[in-house]
Amino acid sequence: MIPIPKYPEGANLLRDKVVVVTAAAGTGIGSAVAKRCAEEGARVVISDWHERRLAAKAEELGVHAIPCDVTQEDQVQALIDGASDHFGRIDVVINNAGLGGSKSIVDMTDDEWSRVIDVTLNGTFRATRAAIKKFVEQGGGGAIVNNASVIGWRAQAEQAHYAAAKAGVMALTRCAAVDVAQHGIRVNAVAPSLAMHPFLAKVTSEELLAELTGREVSGRAAQPWEVANVMVFLASDYASYLTGEVVSVSSQHA
């Protein structure tokens, strides 16, 4: 197994940028990227639908918080407007909100399908649209980073709804990038495979985790902050000529 590397120190890659992160109140990639953005010099706004957890995470990270359910257009707009009003502008939006679950397609109900699509794909669309309008209003520039998944490329049993949503996020990323390039706005995505955190360990069987880990040539899952580091890069000026791309953050076998 390839060992977990040393946690990197910040290098001011996002100095003075205002970064909004959705679904950041948990223990996974969202909270990890919010922490990394703050460590890289950004002024950070986090959101989540669970207000108590959101307030606790904001206090822990020392960042601003605005509650938001990404399935509600008015709340998404209030998040973008609220972040802009609080800091005077926004520079980066990281769309991390997503919903999974395991169900064979033959047993899946319309409601189960629609719920995953609405949170994972439609929520990303709503926040992307609102962010782009704000960036244009500010005079252009800005970056959007979406959280996709390798499952948008690869088949896995009982994941039709989640895979369809994540493939949609990839396509949304590419098309949105073309639509807004003339405004100097960049839109990219990451596609993680397996990032281990306490909530995932709680809701996933040991057998499935062992199977997924076995697909990684590194012999281990990623740490959430390892995925977050790639998101930070895509949000930063180091990625100034990169748009419409989906970057795989994975060590899975080809």
C-alpha cells in the first residue's frame, strides 16, 4: 500500500479570493476543500441544508456559513447573493452537493431516481447558473469546480441514478465552459474514485469498501484532502488555461 503523504502546508494559492462551497458541513470532500481553501488564503463561505452541523463546521473552520438546500432555487440564489453581499464579491464556487444510494434499477422508484438527480445534477446546475450570472455581473472572471465521480465513466451495480447524475455533471461542466469562456469564466470538475471519511465508512459495508479499495493501484482510498488539493488547483490561477475538463482523482486500474 502506498502510504498517506504528509498533509501539505498552505501556499496562498487562493489568497484574497472568495470561495463558496456547497455541502460542506460533513466529514468528506466538502469540508476538506473548505479547510484547504482557507489554508490557501481564501475567504470561505460554506453551505449545507443541515443548519446545526453547518454552524458547528463554520465555527470549527472559522468561516462564514449560509444554509442552503440545492434543490431549492431561491435558496441557491440566496447563497450566491449572500456570499457576495458579505464579502463584496465571489471568485470561486465549488459544487460539492450530491446524493447517492444503492438500488437495482429494476427496484428503483421514480422518486428515488429523481431525488438523486435533483440534488446531484440539478443542484449543480442551479449553483453553476447562479454563480455565472454573478461573475458576469461583476465584470467577468471566476472559476467553478464541480465534484463528479469516476462512476460517471464506469459501470457499477445498483448505481444507475448516481452514475447518470455524475455523468450529467461532467457534460454540464464541458458545455457550461464553452458557454462562458468569452467572459473569462472557467468551469472544471474532479472525478474522485474512493475518498475515505467517517460517514462513508458508516453507511458502506466492509465488503464493498474492500472491493472498491482493491480497485485502487495505491492499495488505499484517497484522503478527502487529497481530492480537495486538486479542487484548489482548479480554482486557482495556476489553472488559468484549463476549462471544460474533468480531472480524475483516482488510482483505479485502467
